Amino acid sequence: MSKPYTLEYLAALLKRARTVRRLSQTELAKKAGIGQAHLSRIEQGKVDLRASSLIEVARILGFELMLVPKEYVPAVSALINAARQNTAAETPAYELRDDEDEDLYL
């Protein structure tokens, strides 16, 4: 995959997420309200996508876009990696201790 945060990298990520979810380009394009040909160009990195299209396609594929201050990127990456490892082990990334009140987090 390309260098992170490039158009090619995002295009490859979106295509991979679509195929993992077993969606055709036509199905995803219809859900996102864009044309299949446009989605194809997005996945090939041939168009500079609008933020609204990126947000919609990402959400349909189970992603949420957010701007993270540069100094926090390592922490966010560590959380994602820990969650991936815990998902494989089927344990949560965080659990309340017995002395913590669950209602405080609602």
C-alpha cells in the first residue's frame, strides 16, 4: 500500500474495505449516492474526492473520519493497534474495574 495520507493510500484503503465487506462498486456507489464510474475513479486514485464523498463512503464502510492533532497521532495509532490485537484475542481494549461506576461514562 502507498504511503499513509496520500490519495493513493486512501483509495486503496477504501477499495480494500469495500471488498472485505463484499460490496460491489455498484452497491457501495448506490448507498453513497454517487455513480459507480465515479467510485471506480476514486478507488483508482484518479480523482481528488470531495470531503463529503469521502465521509459518506467511509461511514458506509465502517470508518469515521476525524482530524487528529499531529502530536496525538502516535497515541491514536497505539490505541488502534491495541484494539486490533485485542479483537483477535476477543478481549476488550478497556474494561471497568470493580470499583468504577459504569454510570459515570454514560
